[in-house]
Amino acid sequence: MRRRVVITGIGLISPHGDTPDAVFDALLHGRSAIARCDEDVSHPCVIARAPFDASRWFSRLQLAGVDRVSQIAVAAAELARTDAGLASLDDATGVFIGTGMGGAAAIEESYRGYYSSGRVPPLTVPAFMPNAPAAHIAMRSNLHGPVFTYSIACASSAVALAEAAKAIGYGEIDRALAGGSEALLKPGVLSAWHAMQTLASPAADDPSRSSRPFSSDRTGLVLGEGAAVLMLEARELALARGARIYAEFAGSGVSCDAFHLTKPDASGQVRALARALHNSALLPRDIGYCNAHGTATRIGDPVECDALARVWGDALPSLAVSSTKSMHGHLLGAAGALEAAITVMALHRRALPPNMHCDNLDPACKVTLIREPGHTAPQLRAAISNSFAFGGTNAVLVFKRE
């Protein structure tokens, strides 16, 4: 019999800060962390940068060869462990971390050095390798259990969470630090995304309104950065130590479109949604909230709404939907983990963060969109978080109140 899995700790380094309640309050009140880009790029740009002081977590000597993506991952993991009330962790703890790109700053610096002087920093490889964040978390906490890295574009950290929950459920481990980290707000990366014509145009009146998921006037996604790590535990262990439980990890569903590298496919998303419901033994009418993938791209938003409509059917009007990317941007490999944390907080607080800046809902997006701040949901019992990636991987996570 599979063990039940619960969330007992949340660690965040996000565009809205690093305290779960403060971050959720900012989102609940509709505050956007999106601002004009401060990087040296040749095109108009907006981003969502996470405030972070590395000196709080590392000495200058420790920072050698540690990219920002690993720095914020370590910080988020430490915050999750502390929030869970665990002074230390044993070898029955795993580390499951997702990242889309790994050490973007190290890569950019190495290319800049090579083409300007022919010299590359000697610690470039350990700094940019995608498994560095997970490895640094393990070293920081002296963990000798399984340590995994998932690089599946925008589904990276959602899949990391799903796999961690399975490992606990099947008794392979008792606890896991699971989530994701992304720090790629560098000129080269921003320019590459701009070349794809997927980035939002800065809103002329207010840059913070540049991300407008599901709105008829949306222009694209806004890149963000940050890290989010959840402490997952076997429920019986959490109860035995009197831990505060945010929510239960009820199930997950993962599928692949096998259709196109960058274009989403509703049929693939339907499979992930259906599997998530089946694995959690819940029906569409049981789910009260969906933290949507909602990137604000012209193609992606209607496809997601179509997939939800196919699975929910007549129950669709009762499903409240919002994309919090409207306020914190798209964290790519860390998006699934941050949005999972927000979904868990929505259940814990029984309140729903809004989908901001959608003045006119796209007629092709026929969902019940939460557009006003401060929405309470006293009857909320279960919720989902969607992550749909380039490459066609779809991941849906299901959480429910304890």
C-alpha cells in the first residue's frame, strides 16, 4: 500500500521575496514583481528578478564556482527544512531538483571571456552543469540518499516533485527536498528568447502589467527567476513528530505530446490531466482551483483552456483558474515548483491568487478566471498546478487539504 505524502515545509527565493505567507499575500493582493529589464540588451524587455543576498548563505570563499542558480537553490532548500521544523536530515532524505538551463551566468561569462581574451574561468564546468543545484543542496545538508536532477524545460520542477512524492509513497525514502531553481536573466539568454518572438512587449503605461495570461491583448511571456523547494514527508512520520502540514500531495500525471518541440497539443495535456485525477482518486468536480500554466502566449493559453474543458466537461464552470505568472513571470525550470507552492498555500489559506491584467478575456479561453484580488475560497478542498513544457512534456500536480 502506498504511503500518503504531505508538504511540511516551503522554501522560496522568488520575485516576491522569501517568506511563504508574505509571498502569498503579495500575490493575493495582485502585486506584480515584473519590471523593466536592467540587463544590457538591444531590445525592450521586462523581467521578474528575485531579490537575493548571497552573503546571507555563503562566505566569499564558498561562492567560488557556485552559480546563482545553485546559490538560490541552496537557500530555498534551507528555508524549506527550517520551515518544516527539522533541525537536521538523515540519509532517508532525497533531493529532487529541476532546472531548465543550469548555470546560465557561468555559461555567459565563459563565452564572454573566451571571445574577448581567450580565457575561461577554471570553475566554469562545475558552475554551469545542470546537476550542480541538487549537488550543492546535498552537500550543504550532508545528505547521502538519492540526488536527482530533472531538466525538462518548463516541466522540470513539477516532474521533480512528482518523482519525489512517488519515491516517498513507495517507501524508497522518508522525506525529500524537492523543487526547482532557475537563474537565466542574462543578456545572451534574454536575446535568445527575444529571437523566438515569444517575449512580452513591455506595457507602455505600466511595465508591471506586461504579462497578461488569457487576455485578448496578451503579447507573450515574461521571464522570471527564483527557486522553490518543498519538504515532502511520509504522512505518518509528519504526524508522529507533530509537524504543521500545509497540504497532502494527492497525485500527479505526466504525459508527452510527441507532437512539436515548441507548440502545445491539447490531447497531450488532456492525458496528463486525466492521469493526475485518476492517480489522486479525485473527480473533476472535487477540484476547486487550477494554477494554470498560462504563459500569455497567443498559442498556449487557448490550448490549455481547451484541455481543461475536455477533461472537466460540465464541471468546468466550478473550476476557478488563474495564472500567477501574471505577477511573478515565467520561471521556466523553477515554474512548476513555485506554482506548486502557491497552490499549496491557496489550499492552506483557502484563498485564490488572481490572474492579473486580464481586462478582456480571450473568447477562446472559456474558463472561470479569477481576475480580482482578495478572492476567498472557504470550501476549497483540492487544487491542481499545471506545467506544460517545450519538448511536449506535460505535468499536472494534485494537492488536497489534510
